[in-house]
Amino acid sequence: MALKPEPTAPLRSVRHALRVLESVARHSGGVAEPQLARETGLPTGQLSRLLLMLQDEDYLRPTPDGGYVLGDSLVLLGSGAGREQALRQKLQRSLSALRDTVGAAVYLSGYVDGEIRITHYADGPGTPAVHEWVDFRSAGHALAVGKCLLTQLDHDERRDHLSRHRTARFTSRTITSEKALLRRLESQPATVPVLDLQEYALGTVCAAVPITAGSAVGSLALSLPLTDAHRLREAADTLNRHAAPMLLSLVL
């Protein structure tokens, strides 16, 4: 059985962020950045970027004397019975903000019980979601979301998925050869966004990046009308930068 891909950049960032949060949690009265640098062993520049991200996500709150304490979002996500609702609300707020940042509909998905599932999304009048004219569960080979999820499975798991969901043709750009698709999935770099250039629907382009932790397989994606295809690469890079805070919400 083939090995699964190495951890992606968002997962490495999340591991470092968790290290920072653990250090802050040990100091109920707050802790300054130099002390955090000593305790976490993270370089100053990397630590500063993580602290900004954690503040933006309300996982940390600055104190008047220049230190940091745990923020309200972290408290809510760790509050037992209310965690699921708090997580849904946090993810929806994050997706809505990301939609406005990239100017595109955005989607959070997972590979659950052998199926592709869009779990959350955010669209709007100027950022319409992709019209699901064929069930997304049966169109993984043509979707950026689907291909991104499949890249995170091992070879046997991919073959199992394709045995249940055949590579049907949706447009002239759809990959219908199972062998060609498997080669594409095998060669996809873990840190490069997966693209769908009118493979699922004419007039639509998409990009997706992995957000995987442990055995959970997930993806963060966006879609654009073909008229905005010139923005796809830049939007995908922005998407990739926002994958770490999204993943952090899921693993806390």
C-alpha cells in the first residue's frame, strides 16, 4: 500500500500554533513574546506571524503590558457541550471573511465514510456557488475539491473510490481515463493548489488546498466564473495562506 503524502505547510503551521497556545496556557497572567520564543523554540519572524494569525482568529488576546493571554474563541471551542455550535459559527464566520477577501465562493469539504462532502460554504450575489448539476459525490474526478481529497488518500483508497464512482465525462476537459487520473493524483505536489479548469462545468474554474490532520481528510476550495480565470492563481495563493487558521479551528 502506498504511503500517504507528507504533512502539508498548513499542518506544520498548525502544529507550531498549538505549541504557542500551549505555552500561553501555562501563563494565566499573560506571557511576553521573548518568553514564548524561548519556550517554543520558534524563530522570531515565524513566531510573530503566528501571533498575528492567532490574534486575528481571536485565539490570543494581547494584554496592556505587551503580553498574550488566551482569547475568547479558544475558550468557546473548548467548552464541551457548546463546542459543536461554536465551531460551526467560527467556521462560517471564517469562510464568509475569506469569501470577501478572495472575491469568490469558498467551500470546506471532507472525505467522510468514503464519500466527498461539502460541509460548509460561503457564497453571495457577486460570488455565486457552483451549480451542482451532477452530485458532487459522483464527480470527484472532475472537481478541484474531489481531486484534492483524493490526493490525500493512499493508492488503494483512490482505486476503491473510483470503483464506486466512475470517471464520467462532463465537459471536453474532464479526465475520463482512470489511469491518467491516478497518475495526476500521484504527481500532485502536496503544497500546490489543485485546479479544475472547466472539468466539472463549462464557465467555471476552481482551486482547492488540503487541510488534513491525523486521519481526517479535508479541503478548502474556491470557485470563480471563467471571466475571472485570470485571478485564479492569486486567489488560490490567498486560499493557501488561510488554510492554517481553518485547520486550527478543526483540530482544537
